[in-house]
Amino acid sequence: MKKYLVCVDSDGCAMDTMDCKHKLCFGPEMVKAWGLEAYREEVLKLWSQISLYSETRGINRFPGLELTMKACMERGILEEDISDFSLWLKESPSFSNAALEKRIEETGSPLLKKILQWSLCVNAAIKALPDSSPFNGVKETLEYMSQYADLAVVSSANREALEREWGRTGLISLVKEIMAQDCGSKSVCISRLLEQGYEKDCVLMIGDAPGDGKAADKCGVLFFPVVIQEEEQSWKCLKDQAFQRFLDRTYKGEYEKEQRHKFMSALKQK
């Protein structure tokens, strides 16, 4: 174990997969599952706004589905009693297919069965997507950082997709652990990694969503944002200056605030 730890989000951060997964898989499969073809354009726009172009960017698929369903209901697009779903989201320690299956065994809820089927269809659609690649600069930056820090993937994506994408691109050899949605929320994952003995100021979370920053804040670790539509420049900045500041203990404070401000400004422009 090295002194430093870098946690890396995957979709939309290291891997150029986020837009296509949401626009070609998550949203369209919701349209199919709830028979919303007549409102397809509006539903897909709502899904993208919630999951890609707002402060909830990067949200786990299940809370993202709940928000989109509520937005559809407010607009009269969908009529659905989602109380079983909302209760599960409130009570479940993790949001994954396995956790949902357990709840279905306990309750037999028809709505939860439908949501599980939607999620399975999403996974199948993601698996059928053309091979994706990391953003330019990701591999070189991870290789560089791995000389000084342990690397761990911390993502809300499903494990199968993460292991396939990181394995196919050869990046998996650079990380000590992959923590996916089955491990719990990102803050839970970071907390579990901290239990291995890293000092909080020696841990950096790299992400492309406000939720990644909130998870870092909750755990008391540092956050480096990958700016939407400026991913290549962000990874270059990380390799050329931000990571060295992290090692030198000069990242925390004004420099981190500047990075976060740039990140949020770009997201709000969307």
C-alpha cells in the first residue's frame, strides 16, 4: 500500500461512455418499459437533463429513474404509484440489481419487478454498445499517478460493465480495486478504502459529477473535477500540475476551489 490513494470515477470521467449509455440505453429503455413512445423526445430530454446536464449528473440509475418518473408525472406524461420504489430507495443501503432482487423477494412488488426488468434491459443494451475508449490522456495520467499512489475505481456503474471496459482497455492492471454499485454509494466506497489506513489529505477523488465532490466532502478527502466537454484538458491539467500539488500538499484550499468553480460553471452552462 502506498501513502497516497486516488479514487477514479469511470463513466464520463475516465471512460467516454456516459453520454451514449444515457442517450442510447437508460432513457430509451425507460420509454419502452413504460410505453411512453408518444412522449419519447420529451422523456429522453428529461432523462438527459437529470442524469447528464444538471447538479444530479452522475446519479445512480435508480434514483435517476425516480427523479425522471416524478418529472414525467408532473407533466402528465406518466401515471404511476411509485411509493414502493421510493421506500426502497430510502431504506436500501445500496442501489443495485441484487439489492432490488432482495426487496422483491420480500415484498413481491409488481412495480419493483418492472424496474428490475428495466435495469436488466439497460445492462443488455449497454453490453451491445460499440466498444468505448478512455478519454485522451487518461491512460498516461493513470500510469503516471500509479507510480506514487494506489488507484481505485469508485463508480455507481454496474460491475460487469466496469470490469469489461477497464479490462478491454488495459487500464484494470493499473488499479488495486474496482468498487461498483454493488459496494454501496461512492461515499461508502471511499470510507471503506480509508479504513485501510490512508490519511484523508492523502486521498483524491477524481469525478465528473457534483455527487463525486459531495462524496469526497462527506469523507473529508480532496476532489479533482473533470470538466464536462473539457475532459482531455482536465486530464492534462491533472497530470501536468494538479497531481503534483496533491503530492506536495498544496492542492487543498484555493487551488481546489478554483477547479471546482470552473467545473460548476461549465455544468451550469449546459
